[in-house]
Amino acid sequence: MNKIVKYILIGILVLGALWAAAFFIKSNSKSAITYETKKPFISNIEKKTVATGKVIPEDEIEIKPQISGIIETIYLEEGAQVKAGDLIAVIKVVPNEQSLNQARGRVRNAEIALNNVEIEYKRNKALFDKGVISSQDFNTLQLQYDQAVQELDNARADYLIIRRGSAGGSSSANTNIRATVAGTLLEIPVREGDQVIQSNNFNDGTTIATIADLGKMIFEGKVDEGEVGKLEIGMPLEITLGAIEDEKFEAKLKFIAPKGIEESGAVQFKIEGDVVVEGDFMIRAGYSANASLVLEKKDSVMVIPEALLQFDKETDEPYVEVAVGDQKFERKEVEIGISDGVNIEIISGITEEDDVKVWNKTEPIKKGEEDEEETEEEDA
């Protein structure tokens, strides 16, 4: 009797062990993650690129002096609206001592030469009136006298220009700095008392003011060499400004640089676009801006979220996993088209009826594990 009970107990233990082993195997054979699926859908898709840059006036005019000197008075401030001819500043002429001395010496030499020619001219004129000398000889002396008079006038004019800034009675023609165009006074980089240099063949001269029309703005930015080949003159741009939130401005591409510039190992090409400024917006020169360009667009094509796409590790070919049963999936190669960064076009390989596996879903973090992670972060 004891043997029978013993055998029964052993049998129960064996059956229990087998059942536990079967349950363990079955439990571990199930996926830890229940994968969801999504169906392809029809949508419009645009491939865009974003060019970073700034908004600047189409034309900036630099006002430079016609003479060298010192800024005596500045009448306007930056930001003022000006018309052509408005007085901006006045320059006080400070002549160069060497140039002034040379001009003074030239005047003296011209006076001496004129006195000498005048004596000879008067003597020969009296002889000419008496018929002693010929008309040809007198005309030669007349020419020399006229040239001496003109040389003295020129020397005196040069002396006045060096000393006062003008050959006339008033020096305002050169010493008054006036706006040459209408617009906004963007910058006055000089202050009263600063020395300025005139513009000449060897020097650009000192910029006294910069004027621009803020109603005519352009976007200036750069695009990567991989995208510049897809751009065309006249393409629409959508401009967003960091200083003006929730507003977009239309623009049209008008320039693509023929030569790229290497920056941080990448070749960038400069682009420009005319910005349409409407409403009461005040766009200041130098605002940072982004321009969105549509490189390619397709309407009513089949797409899937780009996150559902996988790539073969060896061939790098794209594929997706399609449901063929309960948590059973089959790999299918697909041909892809353009992407907007969220959705991607599927040209062939699957249909709208297929259920595509969301392969990169992660397990939700359990409460205990979440508390442990928070504790680790606090300790760190």
C-alpha cells in the first residue's frame, strides 16, 4: 500500500514538472511586445528644404564725403526717414599744412609770373598801337598774358578748396553731407569730432551714413550643394522671421550663386529672393530668417509613415513587414519615392489593404522600473 502511494506521489510530481516546463516554454515563446499595424493611405506630399539666412534691404547706399575733415555737427539719428537732399551732417575742413603751403606758394608764383607778363604786355601794346610791331607778335604776347591770368585764377581756386573746402564764397557745397536717396537712415558709424577721409581713386573714403528703403527687402541665405541643382529662378519661397512670430512672408527666388563656398566641410551656395512686405509690419534690416523651398511635390499618392520603413543591413534596400496573421508578419520589398520627413511615398510593393507593422514600438516602462530610473537620475 505504501509503495502504491509512493508511486502515485512520484507520478504527480513528474506531471507537475512537465506541466510547469510546458507552461514556461509556451510563455517564453510569445513575443514580449504586441505589435500594432498601420495601413497605407493616399495623401499629397512635398519635399522641402530650408535655407537659413537673413532679410536685408535690396539696396544700401553709403554716403561718403567729398573732402577730408572733422565731423562738426550731426543733425539726424539712426532710424530717421530722409528724403534726397536732407542735411545729415556738416564737416569742418582741417587743411593739410603741407598742401596748404604748396597751394599758397603756387598762388605767389602765379602772381609773380603775371606781373612780369603784364609789364611786357603793356610795353608791347603801346608799340603795337604805334604800328612798331606786327599783329602776330602782339597776339603772342596777348596769349601769354591771358594764360598767366588764368593760371593765377586756378592757383587761387585750389588754395581756397584746400583751405575752406570750396572755391566759392561758401564751402557748403562740399562740407554739407546730404542724403542722396530717400529711405531710412540705417546707420551713422561716425560721431561728432571723428576725422573722415574723402573718397578717391586710392581710398573708399569714410562712410558717414547708410540709407536704405526698408520697403524693398530681400532674403539672403545659403543652400547645400545637394539641393541647389533642384532650384530654379522664380521658385516661390516662404519666409519666416525669428522676430515676427506666426507670420509668413512670400518671396520669389531671383538669384542662385554660380560658385559655392566651403563651410565646415560642406559646399554652400548663396541664394536671394525678393520678399513681399504687406500690411503694417516693420521689417528691420538684418532679421534672421528661414526660407522654405518646395523641391518636389506629388498629389494623391500612396504613403506610409517613414518610421515604418526598414532597410536591409547588407543591401540597404527598403522593406516593410506586412501582417499575414495574428502577430505574424511577412517581409515585403518596396520601392519608395519622395519624403517630407514624416511620410514617404510608396511606389510599389504593397497595397492600401495591407497592414504594415509598427516595428520600432518599445515596451511601456513599468511603475517599478520608472521609479528606479527616477531614483538613479536623482542620485546622479
